[in-house]
Amino acid sequence: MATLTEHMRTRRDPRRWWALGALVASMLVLGFDMTILNVALPTMAEQLGATTGEQQWMADAYVIVFAALMLPAGLLGDRFGRRRMLVAGLSLFLAGSLAGTLAGDVDWVIAARAFMGVGGALIMPLALSILPSLFGPEERTKAVGIISAASALGMPLGPIIGGWLLNHFWWGSVFLINVPMVGIGVAACVFLLPETRDPASPKLDVPSTALTAAGLGALIYAIIEAPDRGWGDPLVAGMFAAAVVLLAALVVRERGMTRPMLDMTLLGRRGFLLNTVAATLVMFVLSGLMFVLPPYLQAVLGHDAFGTGLRLLPMMGGLMVAAKGAQPVVARFGARAVVCAGLVVLAFAALLGSRTTVDSGYGFTALWLSVAGLGFGFSVVPAMDGALAALPADRAGSGSGLLMTLRQVGGAIGIALLGSLLASAFRDRLDVTGLPGAAAHTAGESVVAAHLVAAQAGPGHAAHLAASANAAYVHGMGLVLLVCGIASLVTALLAGAFLPAAPDADASASAPGAGASAPDAVASVQGVAASDLDA
């Protein structure tokens, strides 16, 4: 680890704020890339012929790899140098972006997204853990606020810039835009960031990493493939069984280790467990909504990619307003009340959205999207803070890593499960009467594919198929929103009944600054809480 003298010199050096800019650029890329793809999926479905399942894989390949590798990536930075591994992560992200730009089919896009997930897993924890080497306690809060605001900015910017690119260039431009951004980040990190490490950190646990990736991959594969193959298909059932065995083996292995990579015993702390469940549920809903909304806005309502990006702003606006105002409300009413209220608001928005019809128009969508954004913000921010406050100081790093991993898993399962529900409902409701077998099968793959088939069908089928596709998609989206609403209500009831009114007494030492022996872990906890919108 860098010496105290080196730390103090860095903190007095005015270049530390330029160095913070390097970290901002790194985090901005992650938030930007998570939302830009959602707007691109309908266009990619049209130009690459991607089915709903393949679109799910394009989104989930990144999230699965990100979730599986984030904890070991942080350990690599501790042992081999955080700046070095951050630059490596940015370089891998750059290589994945270039591969995505040059990809000619769906399989290569999925592979490129997975490769980008490796880079993203290195970027997020290491960008946060470098902060203590740049700023002292008196400046760190301000630095965390800046990096959090910049990373949150990536979410609304992603759909808008992505939509503009898709209107003027080909779908690969949504990957190409990463190249200059990542290049700037790499150069800034090399020239401005100090190198720090912690040789005393736990060793990288390769078997646990492999079990995590394999178990999550098998689970997501089974959920995504089930609508096509059938839930009783031997391959689907086998993948579900493999996922259970692999994840159970992971839990057994981690519980038996002296210094586990995933500290499962933390889930025995009621405050940490229930707040983590609430934060994970919000990620589940948010990821599912961001997957199902762009096709509705583009294929059903007929907006172009740029217009779709603009029309997602009400949810982003509500989320950012609530996230900023959550702390004063928590101070007045308490975290448990605010988490419950946020989840109830989220449930109301989802149930309201489930009443969408083909003729509802965008005004109704903007209404429930705004309410949903408020629910997201008021539930997830105090839930994250509550989970982190329930951690003892000596386990702050492992606890924040477990929290972020579970949230990413929630996002991956949200895309897989809600996307599969949508695909099944759409296929069941779509009327393909009179179409040839091949055309009927293609139309059932997605609402975008159905509109392409309708455009090529004869006058007697075109209008009917397009109208049926719109109605079937809106029906499927309504079911997805209904599930989101019910899940939010159940979580609100659990939080109200069991969430502690105050953090666990023995965790009070985990407040920022308490863990003087582990400043990197404390900064990571602060950063994870403040930069929640980035995920």
C-alpha cells in the first residue's frame, strides 16, 4: 500500500481533482453503457434478427459476468495494484466495445458484451477504492458526491445519445462511442492516479469465482430458454438443477472458509438482510422495466430511437429527485418508514402501468414512469444506507461487496425472468392465423419481428398482424408490471414487519471513519451507497 507520506503528498497536490476526473470518466462509462443498450435492442432486433431471448442474452451477458467477477476483481486490485487493474479493466472494456462494433451477428455481440462485463467488474470497485489515496476524510465526502453525480448522469444520457446515434448511424455506433471515452479514462488514470495496494487482503478464490459464474449462468440460461423449449424440457430442468447444485456448493465452500470472498454469515444480520432484499428487488424491477419499455415506445407507439431515449427521462428524473431528497426525509421519518413508503409508491406505479392499453398513449406512460422513479429513489437509497450501516467496521468491505453482487444478480434475474414472462405472453396472444409456418414462427420471436413480417405480408394480413402484435406486447408488458407491483408490495410488507427501526447496535462502528485500519473498505461503502443510481 502507498505510504502515509505518499498519501499526504497526493492530498495536497492540486492534481488530485484532475485525478478524480479520471475516476469520473471510468464510472460514467459504466452508467452510460447500461442504459444505451436498452434503446438499441429494438434496432438490433430488426437489423440482426435477434429474438427476445437473444436480446435478453445481449443484456444479461454483461450483467452475469459483472456480478460474478466484481468481488475477485476487487481482490486483484488490492494485491496487484488498484491503478494497474483499473487500467486493465478499462482496456478490456475498450476491447469489448471494439469487438461489439465489428460484430456481424448476435453471438458475437453477446460475446463482446460478456467481455465488457469483465472490464466493468474491474472498473467499479477499483474506481471507488482509489478515493482514500487521493483525499483525506475532510474532502472525501465531496469527492464521493462528485463521482456519484457523474455516474448517475450516465443513465439519462445513455438513451438520449444512443437514440441520436441510432438515428444517424448503424447499431454498432452504440459500442463505438465507448472508445474515445475509455481512451480518455485510460490516459487520465496512467498519468494522474497514484498506485496503491494491500498485500494483506484475502487471496483470489478461483473455485468460488468459477462456481458463482457457472451457477448464475446456468440459472439465467434456464430462465431465458424456458419459454421456447418449455419449462419441462430436459435441458431446462437440467440447467435449473445444475444451478441449484453449483450455488449450493458455493454457499458451503464460502461458509467453511476463514476469510470468505462472499461473507454469507452477514445475511444473518436482520438489518443487512432485509435492506439488501429491498435494494435487490428494486434492481430486479428497474432492470426488467428498462428491458420491456423501449420496444413498447418504439414498436408499439412508433417513436424513433432518439425519441425513445427522451421519453425515458421521466423515470430517470423521478429517480434522481428522490435519491437526492431521500436523506432529509429519512432524518424526519426514519429509514424503515421511507423504505416501506418508497416500495408502496413503486408498487402503485407498476400496478398503474399494468393498466396500459394500446390506445393509452405516451402521456399515461410518462405519468406512471415519473411515479416509478420516485418509488425507486425513496426505497433504494435508505435501503442501501441501512444495509451498510448494519455492517461492523471490520467487515465493511466484504459486506458492501456482497450487497453489490446480490444487486447485480437481481438485475440479471429481472431481465431473464420478466423478459421470459413477456416473451411467453406475447407468443400466446399473437394471432398468426393465415401466415405460413416460417413467417408465423418469426413473428412470434418479438414485437419488432412481428412488425417486420407484417410489413412484408399481403394487404389482408399486414394491418391485422401489426395490431395483434401491439395488443399482445401491451398485454405481456402489463403482466410484467403486475408482477413487479405484487413483488414490491410483498417486500414493503416484509420491510414494515421485520426491518429494524435503527441499525444493529454492534454495527455502529461501521460509520465512515471508524475503520481507520481499512480506509479502502470504508470509502468503498461510502461510494457504493452514494453511487447507487449507476448500477
